[in-house]
Amino acid sequence: MEKSARNYQQIMYTVRRLLVVEYPKYRTHLKALDEDSKLLRFGYRVSDEVIDRLCNDIEADTLHHILFCIENAQLEIVAVGHIATKGGMELAFSVFSEYRGQGMGNKLIKRCIQYCRTHGMLKGCMVCLSSNAIIKHLCIKNNIKIQTEYGETLADITLDHPDFTTYVGEATDSNLAIFDYITKRALPL
């Protein structure tokens, strides 16, 4: 019974692009990650000061940083996909530990890949710890080649050119996310 409830819960999450005015919520999300989740996200232990510097850079240069998120029922950001585009496309993901295993990471990767394809960003990378079995599994699941050397895994991202269905998917997902955003805020539980 718990497995079917978990599958139902997966369907209820919507991935949406964070508005630029909401970028400070990314800082809050990163600081709220537990130590193990920060290690998985950054590849090393980070302090709040490091997160502040990163987020200051992101907030000062929003043209080169695209953030997608998943919110819980209380409208707290529990998972984020980050696309950095300065000097080439690079992806990074974080999911609160209590929300793992619900398909959020996979949804975020798929949405980030879709966005990159429709915006002509077809080559990029992602760096993670070689011990990060979750992200390595998600890379393989989403046809991203990975190579492990010296304790780090480098994901070499080469995406297909977009086709008609990619554009339709992008439009559909964007509009569903807008609808979800509005209804969650207009019709509080």
C-alpha cells in the first residue's frame, strides 16, 4: 500500500522555473540541506558563507543561471535543478533527503534537459562525487555518459537537437507549471 501511495505522490509534484525575484529562495534551500546533501550537491563540505557567495553571484547574473524547482504542499522548495550557462552549460541538482526516492531528481533532470534542448544548449557537463550513486543512476537513465576518475565522476552531456515534440513538451510543461503556481497561491489549502 505504501508503494502505491508513493507512486501517487510522484505524480503530484510539478517542476516549475523559479522567477528571478524568487532566486533568494535558492539560497534558503541550499542552506537548509543537511550536511550529506550539501556534500552530494557541491562535491565537498561547504559553509553558509560559501553558499552566500555562490548565491550572490547567481542573483547578480540571472541571465546565466536558470533554476527549476519542486515545492511541497507548504510551498517550500524541496528540490532544485540549476543550469549554469556562463562558459558552457553545467547542471547541478539538490533534493532534501526526506524527499528522495520519489522521482523528483529524475523529473528535474528531464525538465532541465528539455529546457537546454529547446534553447540550443546541446553540450555541457555535470561533476559529482564517484560515490553519488543516485545522480550516476539518473545520468545513465537519461542517456548522459559518465566517466569516473580520481574520486569524481564527470557527466559529459551531449543532447539531441530538439524536435517538434520537444517544443510541445516545453510549452506544455511551462504552462502546467504556471497553472500550478497560480492555483497553489490563489487557492491555499
